[in-house]
Amino acid sequence: MESLYFEKGIKHTAHGLNFYLSYFDDIARVLPRDCQCFIVGGWVRDRILGEPVEYKIDIDLLLTCDPVKVAQDFAKMVGGSYFEFEKKGLLRRPTIATVIIKLPPYKYRFDFAQIKGRDVEKALVDDLLSRDFTANAMAVSIDDVLSIGAKQTIIYDPAHGMEDLEKGLLRPVSLKNLEEDPVRILRGFRLSVEKSLELTEDFFKFVREKPHLIKKAPVERLTLELLKVFKHKESGKVIRALYENSILQQIIPEIERWKEIKEQGNHHKYSLEEHMLRVMEAIDQVVENRERYLPVELLEPVGHMEFLGEFSDVELLKISLLLHDVAKPHAFEVRDGKITFYNHDKLGAQIAKEVGKRLKLGEGATKLISSLVEHHLRPFYLRESFKKEELTSRGKAKFWRDCGEIAPWLFLHSIADAIGSGDEEEEIMWLLKTLHELWEFKRQELEKIPVKPLLSGEEIMSILNLSPGPKVGEVKKALEQAQWEGIVKTKEDAVKFLKERFT
């Protein structure tokens, strides 16, 4: 590729249509005549790498004019939604104007920011050199990539990002830039896996020397970047790298104690930390191939819960796996010569709530995570009962009563947990048979059981001659349990049940 050298960096030439997107024509239409616009960052990087365009498309643009007016006019033209926010600490472009366009399954996000200075090229170069990695520090002019006349464009590359991409490297623009914005450390580990690029030694040296810097970042931004990690289909690789480089422990210090548990007893081949890292790698494969393991109808809710604007329940499932054994170091005991972790599930659920609150995941998201941690052993207990032919309708009904709302995620959770524990293939098959048995029971038997109480509180008091009080609630709960278990199916059954049990 021919290169054009200039005073403060390098320019390359490329075919403009490589960078084209139809919305760029619309942006060009709302730009003031004297305004210059540059496309920067990930869109440029991915087009150079030849990456396919995904359903979620993020594009950053730098303007020499007011980004707010341009973004508002663009949103109005294309029917998108508009909002703005400030990037703290970036004095040269504090206001980011954002336009969101949803055309399912596609979601577009355009972030408009301003560069200032009489020398536009110098201002552009200064901005690019303030970015995180050389691969993200390239720009093209929107005029060069429009549908008409996009034969050639100039790529501004002052940090030599093209050269690093050709070598398969992800190199920091400068270590100072990482120190000023430590969230970029997380982003580096994620992008390395996402784009199959090798992080450079200066990056690792910096991280090893200053892992604590990550704590200085605002928790909202850390959470956002961590969720982007979990969103990726190879998140387990990123989690392993973050853990092995002591970054994950800075964000979630509760997992620092993983290393204390070297032996986990008869049911585990690995130390706790190796088990956890293998589980995180396993869930990626389980989620990706989930229809191989479980019925499509059961899996229907998975991936449809949205939170924090751009994330789903799949990310929450992965977080629950990261935390499911977090309380084992607290619960570790040796009883009668055997290693035990009694009640680590209940204590782990409490710790998960604290982590969710600290990371500001939201009440609903935190509830799902903590519930999965609390009940993560249930499928394994039921597997043992099923193997011994002791899994009764009562046991199945109780499972659906206690865990029905989280069952699809809990089933996926248990499969990944089993794989990450090093279970033999036969044991995994028994687990899958148990999960299918539970689902068939729900589909064929449980649906026949009334979900609403057959008797009201007033009727219960009348039948048993009770006054209002806790006893009525106790009776009502017992009746509800009997309905779930299929013992009571009609109102007549309910009356008979009360008289036999409570008189």
C-alpha cells in the first residue's frame, strides 16, 4: 500500500468504498458547508481488518463544527433517538452527541464529538494520539467515503496503527494514555481476543506493575466494559487473561480468595481457581450451542431480557457463573476427613447481591444473578436422585415452584458447571437426562396443576374455623404446595386435604 508521509505521522491511501455506510450520505447532507467530518476508531479499524459488519454497529465521528446540531438534524432525518453526555477529563471535546437507530436485528450508534483548532489536521492528529491503541487511532474523511466518488480515501495514521495491524499487534498509543484512563486496560484485553491481536510486552509490563490503577476508574465505566467482555462469544478467554494479570481481582476483590482452595474434594478435578476459569470458558460454548443440550421451547426466554440499554440475560448468566463458588473459601471445612463447603450457595447469593449492588447492575439483574448462585446446586442434587430412581413428582414440582422463573438459565449454568468441573461424559449425560426429565414433567404434568389457590383465605378460615393470623398463611402455603405436587387438583380435593391435614 502506498503511504503519504506528513510531518506528524503517516497517511495511507485506500479505496473509499471499503469504509462506506449508507448513513454517511445522510450525515453529509446535514453537515454545514464549512464543517469537516472524520470517521475514527473501531469502524476504520474493522474495515481495514476486513471484519464483517455485525448487527450492533458503533461509529465515532469527529467534527470541526457543533456536534449537537449535526446529531440532532441527523436524528430527525433518519428517525433516530438523540441524547448527549459529557466525557469527563477530555477538555477538547467534552460533549458527545449520540444518535441511536434501531432497525431489528440491526442497532446503530453514532457518537459525534468536536475537535477544535485553526489547523484541522493538527487537531485531528492530536486527538488520534490521545486514544488508547494504535489500531483505534486512525481516521478517514467522510467526504472520501461517500457513495459518489469514493474511489480513494486517505487514512490518517499518526500512531502507525496500520503497521501494527499488519503484524497482528495491539499496541498502546502511549502508556500515559492508559494511566489517564485505566478502563482502557480492560478494553485492551477484550479487543485482543475479539480481533485476534497480540498485546505488546509494554502493555503487559505496565499492567503487571500497576494493576491497582483500574480501581481509579468510575465504577459505571468499569461495569460497562466488563459487560462488553461477557457479551463476547469468547469471554472466557478474556476472563482468564484478566484474572491471570490480576485485573479482575481489582474489580471484584471477592474472587481473590479463589487461590486458597487447592483441593475441592471427590467431585472436582481442579483447584477452585482453575475450575472457575474452565467454567467461564465452558459457558461460552454452552450458550453458543445451547440447542444441542436443551429443548428450543425451554430456551425461548434466553437472550431476551434487556438491561442497561445494550446487554442481556446471557451476560448475567455468565456473571452468575463467575460468582457461583465465590463463598467456598468462607465455607471450607474438613469433616470426617472430607472437604466440605456447606451453605456456600446461600452465602454466595448474599455476596453476589453485594457485588451486583457495587457494580450498579440494577435490582432485576442482581436478583437473577443471586438466584442462580443460590440454586446452582439444585440440578446436581436432582441428578443424584434421578440416577437412583428416587426423583419423585413431588421433588420435580418443588423444583419448579422454587426455581421455575430461572430454570432455563439455571439449566445452562449447571451444564457449564459440570463441564468446568471435569465431569465424566457419563455424568454429563445423566445431568442432561435429568434436565429433560424436569422439562417434560413441567410440560406434560405441571401445566395441569392449577396455578391459582383453589381456596381463598376466607374459605380456609371457614372450613377450619380459624381466626385471621399466621396459621391461615401456613395452611394456605401447605395447600399451594399440595397443588404444585399434584396431590390436590380440584376444590373438593382441597377441602378434603385441609380436613385430613389440619383437623
